[in-house]
Amino acid sequence: AMSAALVGYSSSEEEQEQEEEGGSRGGGAQGPPGASAGRPRLPAPAGLPGDSNPEEAVSDDSSRHGGRVRGFPHERGNWATHVYLPYIAQEEFLELLELLVSRARTYVPSLAAMEEFHLSLSQCVVLRYHWIEPFVRSLRERLAAFHRFFCVADQVKVYTNQNKTRTFIGLEVSAGHFQLLELVSEVDGVLEEFDLPTFYKDPSFHISLAWCVGDLSGRLEGQCLRELQDIVDGFEESAFLLRIQWEQIRCKSGNKYFSFPLR
């Protein structure tokens, strides 16, 4: 599986409570606590001004977030931050999703559909609270010149996160890759200013549709993947649904959302 291609989904305990009311990664309803899991967040650069003392770290109770294990201890003042393009699912898309998930469950019964959808332009990184405002300001400046554009996301693909604890089924972009790389290069520029990890060097841009715990890519690739691609190719509204015009970029930091309209 293309482990390098997956994007981090993450959410801290206090976000979980605030997200129950609605907002989440990308703008739909929040899924079950496990749905926001994925690649572990990367540790914040050490020794930066205002870093909290180790004893300030909050104990990490994995029972509070679907049993997933955090890549590093959650600390007060660390905000999980993610830059992405939100995809607003229409009714026909949810019909297609239902067809795909029910077919894929004949191979992996534990598969769960995503509750909302996005295409990532960054990994999930960690910002100190006082970095959020300058980070967002810098993003706004760098993204101001970008125009709306289309991409096509119609290739079914299987992904695992870096430490192989989750498997995802996604729709990979087959057209519009160049514009996405241009956006990522601007987002990377902002991340570099803050000494944060940039995006993967050769990314597979995709919209995740469903996920399960563990590395079950072996069961989903091959025959299952071919059947899923046939469903996408044969779905009447596919061409219309999967040619997506992106209208805004979004940044989620902790429980805050920032929106950057494309021109």
C-alpha cells in the first residue's frame, strides 16, 4: 500500500467534546471518535518559547478516543492543525459511497464510511496556541492569489497510515494534480516558517471514503479494488460528481476553523 500517501487525521480529547455539536475535519458532522484517527501527529519542535513543562502534559486515556494510540502525549496548548480542501457531499455521492462501502464490507466487515470528506494539503501538525493567528495570517497571504479550479477524483485506491494502524479506501485524483501541487507548495512555505513538517514529497491526493482499524490493505487490494473501481466507473452520476470545483481552502486548528476563498 502507498503508506507515504496518507494524510494525518487527528483530534484531541477536548476537541472531541466541542466537535460533538457539529463541526469537524472539513465541515460535515463528526464521525465516531475513531473516525478522526489516522497517522500519529508529529511532535512539536522541542524547546520553543512558551513550551509547557512535561508535568503539564495531560494523561492520554485511549478509551476516550476509540482505543487509538496517540503518537505523542497530548499537551495543553498544543493544537492539532490541518489544511485541506473541503468536499461537500451531495445525495448522489452518498449513494455511490453506500454502494462502495457495502461491497467493500464483503471483504472487510469492520469498514466504516467517513462522515465527511476532504482533500488534504498538509499533514496534521501541531501548533502552539499563540502561533495560530500568525500561521493563519501567513496562509491567507500566500493563498490570496489562487483561483478556483477543477480536479477529477475517480480512481479507487487503498491507503494505510504510516504506522499501519489504519486502512483507508479513497478516491485518488486523476486530473488537477498540478494545481494541487502548486497549493501544497504555498502551504509548505507557511509550514517551513513555523518549523513544521511539510507535505509528502510525492503525494497521492485523495478523498478518503471509508476506514478500518489495522492494516487490511491485503484484503482490499486486488479483486475488491477492481470491483470498487467498476462500481465507480458504472455509476451514472460519477462523471458529474467526481469532477470537483474547489471553491475554498480550509484550515482547522483545534476547534477553530479558518476559510480561504479561492478567487
